[in-house]
Amino acid sequence: MEVSRVRALRGPNLWSHHTSVEAIVACTPEEASIDALDGFESRLRVRFPQMGALQPYGHHDTVPLAQVLELVALTLQAEAGCPVTFSRTTATLETGIYQVVVEYSEEDVGRLALELARQLIQSAREDTPFDLAAALKQLRDLDEDVRLGPSTGSIVQAAVARNIPFRRMTEGSMVMFGWGSRQRRIQAAEIDATGAIAESIAQDKELTKKLLDAAGVPVPQGRSVVDPDDAWAAAMEIGLPVVIKPKDGNQGKGVTVNVTTREQLDAGFKAASEFRDDILVERYLPGHDYRLLVVGDKMVAAARREPPQVIGDGKHTVRELVDEVNRDPRRGDGHATSLTKIRFDDIALGTLVQQGMNADSVPALGQRVVLRNNANLSTGGTATDVTDDVHPEVAERAIAAAHMIGLDICGVDLVADSVLKPMEDVGGGIVEVNAAPGLRMHLAPSFGKPRAIGEAIIDTLYAPGDDGRIPVVAVTGTNGKTTTVRLIAHLLTASGLRTGMTNTDGVYIEGRRIDSGDCSGPRSARNVLLHPDVDAAVFETARGGLLREGLAFDKCQVAVVTNIGAGDHLGLNYITTLEDLAVLKRVIVQNVAVGGMAVLNAADPTVAAMAEKTRGEVTFFAQDVGNPIMAMHRAQGRRVVFVEEGHLVAAQGSFVERIDMKEVPITRGGVVGFQVENVMASVAAAWGVGTSWDAIRLGLKTFVGESDNAPGRFNVFDYRGATVIADYGHNPDAIAALVNAVEGMPAKRRSVVISGAGDRRDQDIRQQTEILGKSFDDVLLYQDQCQRGRADGEVIALLRAGLAGATRTTHVEEIDGEFVAIDRALDRLDEGDLCLVLIDQVDAALAHITRRVTQAKAA
């Protein structure tokens, strides 16, 4: 069994809505059924008893080894604690070749699971040992390393519950919510509205206390010190006991509390100096350690924190008791678990000395042994939820402290005997204010009720009902995609939206190209959604990107399928039939949001059938209003767009909007049929987004289809009295549409310049010239940069073969070079002729034609 071409499908895809790894798996004839592998299944189950039943897939009676790989990879992840449920194995038309798809929650974990599954199967085949426990630990450790921690994860989960899209921006905890101009960003428990100055103030504990004191918030007295002598002097000024800590520390690092002697102070100064040079001495406030969490204008949670400790049983040493506590599955080494293991380090040993004990001491039954003087979860402490106990005045003081510092999310550390009464009544005070506070103690307290912290933070970022999304329109089909994308973007821009767009020419933001080349895949789309100046996005969605990575978005507001026709690129990447292509193209239709719109070509039966697969509404378009699908849809009071008496008509129930085709220059008064279809699809999409009809009319009137705003899409030039048309038509359906358009244009003699893309099937290449041979007098065949794996001359030979039965063509030339062929065609033109140039290098070819036209006018 050979596993190759492992891909990560990072969005909705051909197989499912789930993120998945996809692999091509080649099996030998004996591996086509595990029944032929003597003793394999029993050996596999000995090594992996958790694996479920092996059931034949689809209509098959056998279980190939590829399907075992699928099931093992999925089950390994599930056993490691990953929330995955979907997997699939599909046989290709190539004997012994399968496509295996396995869901993942973290891409790296999914890839590793696939590799470990391969190793496990190999072990069972060869009857060699396999360490299942080590494999599962490897998966769990990797999952813990790469997935979001509980604090950030809770915020993401709250966003998902509100249908707010998210994107992880780094391997750490920086996450973007929403799209385009609606996006917000967080890093752990810090949001993008938090200022750098506010964060700096929070880190400076002395400045923090000054500001809080100025706001009338109780704080302990204290000052900065430079050396142990100065620290002792400060302690004398303040009065013992004191606390000594780093001036800008965090997580309780280097903090020594309840210092009552010079020896303790010297030791505390040394401990603090290991973390920072600036040291702070302040009055020790007796009482419990509380953490109050402020989000926006509310105190949303409060917890009483206890230092790490063990309770004696009269039998075990302190070290043994700590080991026993640390075996609690809730405790881990980092922040991924609800509790952290107790650190048994020098600070813990020093704290034991203060209690007259050491690591080997055996505490009496019920004796409480504290292992640190500060209560911080990162060192193994515990937390008890007390949110409902907080006195309103205490909550108000915490909120005032957060606002005084300027923090939107703030952890306020309070020391007091109780939070049931105002701070002044119990001699309490605020000792620290923390930016980016940890949320674990509130999400999963050791005791008490968990609090909905993620929801509170998301409610601060987005108002109720706001999902952070911008309108997204996805466009696919065989022909017309790029023109339709450009026109939709133009209509949205006319409505005042700053629009981002991707297509086969590049990436555009507000009409400015920021990237060039074929950008019709998900990576380019994700870049547009990342851009803060985009109010709406229109994406050309090509088959290649869908197969490589899936969609760049979880849902779109509008999906447009222009046509499928006879298809294109059939035979590539296991998409071998029209039905295969339709299943792939309809992915965008399946991922229309509830309440969104699928815009479908009713004249194309394959496209029209996609209406059953959408969660949204459907707008059908077709030039013929009498089309049965259109008639039924309209009778049901649903949206249709069609052509009637020289007008484009949009109708729903009693609503009717009519636009004269003379006001739509791209259609040349309705003569160019395929452009009429592109316009209908674009108008339906803009209608689906909610664009006003005034904006739609303005956009149609100002979209002229010239090479500057629709390059390579029926660009018309006047060259010395002859008509030259440049277009990127590259498959039989496109050629037929172009022929239909130019036959309605007068011409004394018609010529065409054409090459063929080598990655098409032989019959598709021949069929193009079979169509052209019936309508053009001269055919100039050229070979240039589009051979795509074909031998020199092979494509031209296929094109010439298509002209074998030509009924009109009388002149054929074979030319090496696209621009040479263009020049040859232009030189042969006389006044009144028409020349169709099927360009390959769109930008360069258009520039070349434009230059020749300009030179001719100047002459």
C-alpha cells in the first residue's frame, strides 16, 4: 500500500463540510480485499482493539486496505481525544487507486494520524510490534501543542455558537473573527481595542497603584526599591508584614508574601531579582486572594484562589502527597488543562521551611501544607467561583480599576477577608490589574459554577445579532465566470461597497490589482477576507482550488453557477464525467448560508438540478421565460431573471424590474448571447446581496466590457476598418458561444487565431476547430506556452485534425508564437473583415493588440 499526495482540505470541500486530510492510496491486487490477507485483521485488532467494524463501502462486497487506513486514522484521532466523526474511501477509475478522506480538528494531528495509521497497518501486515500507547500519546501531545488553549478556545467556541467565522492567524493564540471590514482580532484574552499604553500601565505595578489611588480605589502602600537594604528600609516605612515582587511580573513569578523578617525579605528580593531588575515592596494585606474579571463595562466572573497545597494523611511524605495530587487528570504541565501540576521546586521547598517542614516530612492527618505563598493557577493553585457573592460596590471598584488603566478585558487581583462587603469595610485592596488575564479559573473552577466568559468577550466584540460577516459571492461554472465576477463586483461597488475580488487575472481591492496571475483559488480568497478595507467580496471559484484545499469560507451569501455545458478539464484529478464535475461545482451551492441565495442557470439541466442541494433560496435565470423550470419557479412566487422584448426582467411575485438591453453595453444591445447570460447571473447575484436597483442600473450602464475592466472577455477593437475581437475562450462550449456571437456581426471575411491547452482531452481540442471550421474562412493555428505536458506540434496536429471536415475554412496556417500569429492575422485584414483572436497570455496579448491598434490609428 502506497500513500501519496496528502492534502489538507481546510474548508468545505468535495467530500463534506469538515476540514479533512485527503490522500491517494495505491493498493496491490491482493490488498484490494483484506480477506485475501491471511490473518491480517486479527493481527490488526490485537494491536488496535479499539478499532470498529470493517464494513464494505458503497456497493462493494470487499474491504480494501485503503479503507482500513481510513478507519484506523479516524479512530486513532478519536482515541486521542480529537472530536472527529467523518471519513470516506472512494475508488477511482484506476484499478487499485483510492481516495481516502479523514476529518481532522487540527491539521498537523490529522496528518500524523494518517502516517501512524499507515505504520500500524504495516506492523499488522509484517507481524511486528507496534506501541499503541506511544502513538496515542504522540497524537495527544501534538494536539495539546497545536490547538488553542482553554482561554482562547472558549472565545472561539462562543463565536462559532453565534455563527461568527474565525481564522487562526498564528500558531499561537492570535485569532481573527469576522471578515474584511467587519473583522476583530484577539490574542489570548486581549482584544484589538486594547491600547499598548494601557497594557504598559498594567505591567507597571507602581504606576497602576498610583492611578487606582487617584481614582479612589483602595490599594496597598509601597514603592520601588533598588537593593535589599532599600527594600528593608521600605518595609520599615510601610510596616511589616510586606510583599516583595517584580515591578512588572506576571503569573505570581518571583512574588514573596507575608514577609516579616530581614532574612525572608533578602530571600524574597533574590527571588524577585531572578525575573526582573525593578523590585517593588508593598504592604501585605491579609485575607483571601480574589480574581475579578472585568469585560467591557461588566464584572463577569470572580474566583477565590488558593495557593497550591496538600492535606496530610499521617502516612505519606509531602513529596508523595504532591505526586498523588499531580496524578489528577485535570492537571497538566501547561495551560491546556483546567488545572496545572503543583511545582515542587526551590520556592516550594522554601515555603516548606517556613512551616518547619521539608520534602520528606509526613504531615499529620488533616494538616494543611502550603507549597507557595501566592495563589496562582500556573503554579498549581486552585480556584473557587464566588461570582454570585461579590458585593455590588466591590464589582464597581473592579470596573473602575479596569477603566482607569484603559483595559477592555481585565483581571483585577483583590486581597480581602471577603467580597461580601465593600473593600473598606474589610480592609481589602486591589494589589494588581492584569492585561490578557487567564480565564481557566472562571471557565473550569476547581469548585463552583463555570462562567460563560467566551460569550461575554464575544458580546463585547460584536453586538447581539451581528455575525461579523460581509457579503460573499462565490461564482463557478464552465464559462463566463470571470466576466460574471467582474460585473458583480462592479455592481456592488456602484452601491457604495468597497469590494474585493478574485479571478483568473488577479486579486483586486476596490478596483486596484494587488496580485496577478490565476488567483481563483482559496488562498487568494482568504487574503481578500483578511483585508480590512473590504465591505463585500466576489470570488471566482475554480475547480483546482476546490480540489486542493476546499473553500476559503464556511458559508457564502450568494453562490452563482453560470453553466456546466459539456464541461471542461475532464479527465484531470479523477473528475472524469460531467456528473463528477457537477458534484464538485455544486460545493458552493451546498454552502450557501441559510437565508442566502443560489443563482442557477435554468437553461442548463445539470445546473438547475443543483437547486435541491442548497440551504438557501434559489434565483433561476434563462433568456427564455417560457422555460418550464422558470415558469414553475415564478408561479411559486420565487425569483427569476429573464429576457423579454429587448429588456432584462427580474421578477418575484408581483414585483417586476425591467432594464432595457440598450443600457447594458456589454451585451451590445442584447446581441451577444453569452454576455446576456453573464449579465442575468450578475444581476441576480447583486439582487441576492440586496443591492438597490438604482445601483444595479448604474453599474450595468458603466460596465463597458473593455480590456481595462474585463480583459480577455469579448474585447472589441477597430483595426483599420476591420473588427478585432479578443477573448479567452478555451473549450468547446466557449467556442460555440463566441461563434454564435460573431455570426450576428457583419463581416466580409472571418478569420480566427487559436491554440489549444494541452491539459484538455484530445476530443475537446479537436472539437474546438470542428466548430470554427463551419464559420471562419481563415484559421491560424499557433503553438506557444500552453502545451502543458504535450509534445511539440501535438496540440496543433489535433487542431488541424478538427478542421478535416471544415465546410467553410479555405485557408489554414501553422505559426510558432502567439504574438507572431496575432501579427500575421492583423496584417491579413482588410476593411470590413472580422478577426477573432483566442488569446492565451491575456495581459500581454491584449497589450500587443492595443499597441497595434494605436499604431494603426496614428498612421
